[in-house]
Amino acid sequence: MKIDPKDSVTALVAFDLDGTLADSAPDIARAVDRMSQALGRAAPGLEQVREWVGDGIRRLVKRALTGTQEGEPEPGLYARAFEIFRRSYRTHLAVETRLYPGALAVLRQLQERGYGLACITNKSAEFTEPLLAALRIREYFGVVLSGDSLPRRKPDPAPLLFAARHFKLDPKHGYMVGDSRNDLLAARAAGFRAIGVGYGYGQDLGVLEPDALLGSLTELAPLLEKWTVGLASAGASRYV
């Protein structure tokens, strides 16, 4: 967890990473396929892996081993598989991973307009920081929180509330942008506005009734400008 001590913003925008800022599934799938093949199993492939990501690599590996969302594999098999996946993914972290259209532009726009930016992901820190660096977007975030940065992760609101405290903001002036139920549920629990994206790995986000559902990140800056009119002059977002 790295923190840049900035405390003069009037609104916070938190972004999920996988499936929101970057399409990382191809490299994750490659690591899962190599893990499976090393264990003498069939490679599940990209489309299947897309349905498994979002809850951290430990749950991802368990899903690959059991073929179910919440299954628990035999501990010895899991320990072996987990290490194979880690080694493979570390060495092929950003081969095919790409930022989604508009991602870099919106980070620049929001930073220039004085928003506090955070990256809040369930990805393990050992992968989050190198991936942000490889994508050349680490510099935009005042706070980066991974799935193992705090005792609790999304959908728990703890990471979002941590980011709000860092920027000395009332959570009602926080915005969580993500592609999964975890992101939207965490936003609701934290008192952030929930902004879903329709192009990532999540499914049926509309049933959670997010405050907005974007087809592209290019839609984000105009939306936030409309929502945050008057905040800077009112100073209403600051914690006392």
C-alpha cells in the first residue's frame, strides 16, 4: 500500500483495476492455463477465466481447481497450484494487458481538475503495483489499496473508507467506479456513489441499480462535473 499525502481535494474517485481500467484477463488466463496444464488438467481458457476474476487470486485459483465459484479444493493441491500460478503470472504480468479506451485520458482529466484518485482492487499487492507501473498509471493515484492491504477487502467498505479518510473527505463525496458487484456493494456500504461500467468482467450490474452505468470511461468526467458542481466553493466535502 502506497500513499501520496495529498489532502486538498473536494471529491474522491476510486477505480477498480481489472475489468475497469485495464483488460488484464488475457494475462491472468494464460497463468491459469499454465497452472492447469502443469497439474495435468485441461486449460479453462480466457472466457471461463473472465467469469472467475474479481475476488483475488486465492479465490481465482480455487475456482480453477473446483470449477465452482465457492468450492474448496484439497489443501495440498491448492498450495501447489497457488505457487504455480503466482510464478507464472509474475513473469507475464503485462504481456497482453491493455488499458481500456479512455482510461488514461480520464485519469489525466480528473487529476488536472483536482479530484483525489484512488485505485482500490482485490488484486494482490505483489501484482497491483508492478501492473500499475507497467501500464504507466501509478503516478495518478494518491492511494493504492490492494486485496491484501487491509484486513478486509471489497465488498467490505473498509478500503473505500480508508481512502476517504486519507483525503479528509466525507464519504458522500466519494465515487467508486467498477465493473463488479463487489465494487457497487462496497460503494453502497461506504456511502459512496456507485458507478458501474458495462464493458468489464461483471454481470448484471443493472440489477444493483448503480447511480450510473457507463458504456465507456470517456463518459465519466462529464458526469462527475455535473455531480460535483459547487463542491469546491462550498467546501462541503471536508471532514472537520
